[in-house]
Amino acid sequence: MYILALNCGSSSLKYQLYDANTKNPIVGGLVEKIGLPDSYITQKYPDGKKDKKEVPMKNHDEALGVVFNMLRAASIDMNEIGGVGHRVVMGGDKFASSVEITDEVIRTLEQLSPLAPLHNPAGINGINAARQLLPNAKQVAVFDTAFHQTMPEHAYRYAVPEAWRSQLGVRRYGFHGTSHLYVSKRAAAMLGKPADECNLITLHIGSGASATAIRGGRSVDTSMGMTPTPGLTMGTRCGDIDPAIVLYVMDRLNLTSEQIQTHLNKDSGLKAITECFTDRRDIEDNRETNDKCRLAIEMEAHNVKKYIGSYLAELGHVDAIVFTAGVGENDDILREKFCEGLEELGIKMDKEANKVALARKGIDEAVLSTPDSKIKIFMIATNEELVIVEDTLAIMNGTYNPDHLKMNYSFAKANKSR
């Protein structure tokens, strides 16, 4: 039996097929530019082989049909797909764990769409397409926001009028929760401690970036808010800014809410600072000759350090700091910058270990701290798809526990099963 993990973006569809018994990936890929004339699919195999095809796809329904054709071409029996796990970005305060998808769940997701207008409608489209094309498969929703639903009220509330929260849902939800969950379990295994005894600061840093404070294995604070816009400096998102800036700029430039959303999420962050780059590799390659690239690195490091410091204060005791996602797993230069000057706080990086701990070179996990560092520093390659697969399988088997600390995840063991 196979389990299919689906991640539907506004104009993309990422998929990964797993063997249900071994939990090993079989084949996966990415559909891009859905709804545009030049849409295409790239399918990847474990041996590194890739197949790329340009196929017109007007919507996610057509995109999923193309995905299924590609899977059939890879000799996959579609009748063997017993479950489909869907990554859903916004579960609000309605979903604190993964759930089997029903008509009622879909109606609730539709009600939550105003909180995530770019992501939830695409996710719902993918769910509906999968239900239609695979009517006998169990459909499961795994939420980006679920891991953070353990935040205390003093952490998730904003100091704004109560009606904004009660009537409009204005509060901190947090994102990247599936990634933070995975690396927190692996960090506990690396520490040799039960997850519920671990205090961690997890840093998911890719094009999007978020920091999470974890006490006793549970999220108690996170940098993203009601939307993925605030927090750390990101590739094209602004991160934390004075909210009055938005009103000032809208008034002075006569911008619509849609235009300001585009500026904050697509034209800001590292792209705005450098005026040309969003990829950290380009920024680092030009840092010696381009002042704006140097500034971008300094600003990003400054903001990450602020969150590390604030979460150290919030948690009191921290066992480990964890770097993950594209930049966190592969950028030794930035990781060193993020930890530079924190030695007095008990954070001491082994620079040589840091240089070689790169996921792109096949390193899944590594200790980046010196032996005498009070707080450990880890690099852990995230695996959100595996969380989705294991939640889906557990719901199918009736063994799922909505309390993730009581779930029997294979990857929570000291030695991973795969």
C-alpha cells in the first residue's frame, strides 16, 4: 500500500509517494505555474533521475490528473494508494491536530479561508480533486498551525480590541508547525531525553522563516503571527515591522490592500534590501563587493539573534538550538553569523563541524556546538512529508493520538527506522 503526501500552493502542487510499510519515499515531484500557459511538472526518483514535462494545467484538478499520469508512467498502481495526507496551511483554532477529511471539515476550511486567502483555497481544491480521483483512499488533513495550538493565551493574543479576536479571528497562529514538530522529536532523540523534558529553540529558515520556542516538547511561542508575514527577515516577506508603516504607505501612495499585501509578501525581505536577490547563495556570493548584500546578511543575523535571545529569556533553560529547512540545513555561513557573539549565553559553535554539516551533501543531522557549549546546536534536515504520512497511517489504523507527545512516531526514536 502507498500513502500520497500532497502540498498544494496557490499555483503549485508538491507530491511524494511513500511505501506504507517501510515509510520510504518511492517517487515525488512538483507541479509549477498552475493556471498559466507554461505550467510544467518535474518528477523525481530516489536515484536522482528527473522527468520534466510541460503540460497545460488550468487548475489543481487538472494538475492532480497529470500527477497521476506521471505516477502511472512510473509503474505505480493507483489502486494501491490507500491514503492521501494533505498539508493544510491554516487550521485556525479549530484544528489542534490532524483529522480525517469530511464534508464538515471542508466547510470549516472554507470558513477559515479569509485568514489564508492564498493557501487554503488551493488546499481545498487539492482535497476535492483527490477525493474525486481517489474515492477509496482515506483523506487526511495535516495542519501547519496545529503544532502551535499549545501556545498560552498570553503568547497568542494581540493587544487589540477584543472584537477583532472574537469576531475576526485576529490572533497569533504560527506556521511551519509540521517542520517544527519533526525536528523537535529528532532533537529530543539526539539529546537522549524524552521530548516532554526538552526545551528547544527551533529555527526553520528557508525562503520563508520562523522561530519557535518549545517548552517540554510543546510550542509556547513562535515568530509568525496571524499570517506568515511577520517574524524573521525572509526572502520576499518583510518580517516584523511597525504596523503604522502600512497605513502611512497606503495613504501616501494611494495603495489598495491587495497592492500592500503584494509589497509586504512579494517585494520585501532580502529582495527589498538587496534590490535584486532573494536567494541567500546569491547574496553571499556578492557580499564582498555589494554593500546591500552585506547589509542583508547583517540584518538577517540581527533579527535571528533577537529571537534567540527573547526565547532564551522566555524559556529560562534551553537544551538545544535547532537549524532546519533550506538555509538552516545548507548555509554554514549564515548559521555561524546567527550564533556569533552568543558565547556568553552558553552558545558555542564548532566552526569546523558547522562547515561540513550540509544536507545537500547527504548529512541529515549533525551537532554544530563545541563539547563545552552549555546549549547544544543541531542541524536537522526536516521531513514534513514523513509527519504527514505517519499521521495519515495512524488515522487509517485507528492509532492516532491528537497529543503529539503521545504519538508513536518512528522518527522520534534515537535511531530512525529508515
